[in-house]
Amino acid sequence: MPSNTEFDWSIARRRRFGVWRYRELLPLHNDIEPVTLCEGGTPLIKISRAMNGNVFVKFEGANPTGSFKDRGMTVGITIAKSLGVEGVIVASTGNTAASAAAYAARAGLQCIVVLPRGGVAKGKLAQALLHGAKIVEVDGVFDDALEEVFTEVVINGKRNLYPLNSYNPWRLEGQKTLAFEIVDELREPPDYVFVPVGNAGNISAIWKGFKELYNYGLIRKLPKMVGVQAEGAAPLAKTWTLKSRTLIPIERPMTIASAIRIGRPVNWLKALKAVEESSGVFITVSDDEIVNSMRDLAVYEGVGVEPASAASLAGYRKALEIGIIDKGDVAVLVATGHALKDPDTITKYFSRGD
Ligand SMILES: *Cc1c(COP(=O)(O)O)cnc(C)c1O
């Protein structure tokens, strides 16, 4: 990594100061004080019983609010604070709300979260309440909630509110550090990275991270990016398969995995490019496959993830099955959020030890 005398790397390294450890690779002025909860620096866990092969799980549930959203939120809220706004506003399937609420609290900013009524897992809603966010519920799905944020900020001109959805480039800047950590730990990029895809910010951000390392000459090859979507909420997989140059939206996205229940992903073009440039692929998995993968990670590996996160293992299994990848290939599965986020799904599907 390039050196920079103004930032004390030794302290950052010692404290596993995840995202901000890579400050030199974030386009922020050095005078800006980060709003941080020491996010990032999450475990990369080799799995063996749920799946043998060269498979690692990047356990993002170990972030301060329990999902990878914290990587982006630390940067987004840092920017919001430096701009001097009164508050932030986000539409969310839940984890963005939980994360925004916590980081806004830390920064002393108001937080408004717009949620699809009935579409948010209980743990996430509880976090938003706990951290004092103002909750606005809209009828419909995530896409309708996002529309509401656009209306508030752009049409009603609430300029004292800073929008922090994943079309906000600063969040993606923070999220790209996931790629840096993988390379730091494996010493080189894996062959494949499996990412559950909803609004498609994360897969775009992770790809950006790898590309930057490559462009700086710090790595010599790039991984292939595999975007995994749930069968009932797979606008990108569909767009990809039909080779359409415009997004084919899904009007009523349906899946048990609420974090990826999105029909019109805002980052669709970036995500298509990430997959195309990396010679990767989009694949779909069923809700049953998601639940089975969630169970296997939990009972064979001790890794508790929420349903959306289990899509990456389900996707890996499918990729093996249809012959896209080999057992010998090194794969990283991004486990995006913690099991505690969605207790209702666990009690519904995993009762009585079945
Ligand atoms: C947000 C989220 C996703 C989807 O990420 P995108 O950047 O929207 O594609 C997947 N899993 C979990 C747990 C999430 O919170």
C-alpha cells in the first residue's frame, strides 16, 4: 500500500481499525475526523464441513451494527457531518436503517428512516428504534420507500437532510474496503467472490476495491464477481441472462431474504459492469436453498447469518453444480449480515431441531 506520513498506520493496524486503516485509499481530506465505531476488520473464516473446498466466509455480521452497511455508513456519516447538515435520510430494507441510526447517533445528527411497512426484519427495526431514528413507514416494497426519499430530498427540497442510500458514492467508498481486507488476509485475490445482490451497491463497491488494488499494481490478478439473487427478486440475474442493456425490473419482488427483496436496484448498471468486466456471472437461488445454506453455516460451522447472507453459500453450491466453478477454486462468500437480525425467520424455519 502507498505510504502517507500524516496517518499513523501502526496504530490503525494494532487496533484493527478496519475501514479507516485504508484511509489513504479513501478520497477524503486528511483533516476530516472520522465518525467511527471501529467497523470492518471482520473475520475471514475458512469453512470445511458445510462445504469442502477452498471456501472462506467473510463474516460481516461482526460489524458494530451487524452488517456490512457499517463500512459505508462510517464514511457517509463522516461526510454528512462535515457538510454541516442537520440530519440524514435513508430508505432501507432494514440494515441501512440500523446502521444509519447508530452512526447518526454517534455523530449527533438526526436520522429519518423510510421503511416498507411489514417488510423489515425485527432485529433491524429494533436497532433503528433503539438508536432514536424517526421511522416513516410506506406501503409497498423497498423501491417505494426509496421513491419517497427522492421525493423528500429532491422534490420537497429538504436540503438539511443528507440522503444516504447506496446511490450515495461515499457509502460505496467505505464498502470497497471489504476487498482490501480479503487481499490483506489471503495475500492475493481469490478466484471468485460471491455477493448477495439487492440494490447492487455492495458488489459494485467490492469490485471497485479490487480494481483499485490492481491499478495501483498491488495485485496481479482480479477475482470473478458472482452476483447471487433470490429467484423471486432477481432483476439483475434476469437482465444478465437476457443480455438486456436496460434493467428489467421486478414489480413485486418476493423472497424470504428481506435484505435483497428489491425489484429496481439503483446500482444496476455498475453491478452489470462489475460482473461483465470480471468475467463473472449472476445466478439465482431458491428460498429453500437459502434456508438450507443458512442452516448448514449455522450447524456445521457455527456461523450465524441472516437469510440474505446465506444466498452466497447457496450461490456457490449452485455454481459448482452447474459447472461454472471448480472445487479447487478459491472462493470468498460474503456473509452480509448477522443471524440476530431476523429472529422470526429462525424461529419459523428452525423450530424443534428439524
Ligand atoms: C443490504 C444488504 C444486502 C444487499 O446489498 P446491496 O448493496 O443492496 O446489493 C445483502 N445482505 C444484507 C444482509 C444486507 O443488509
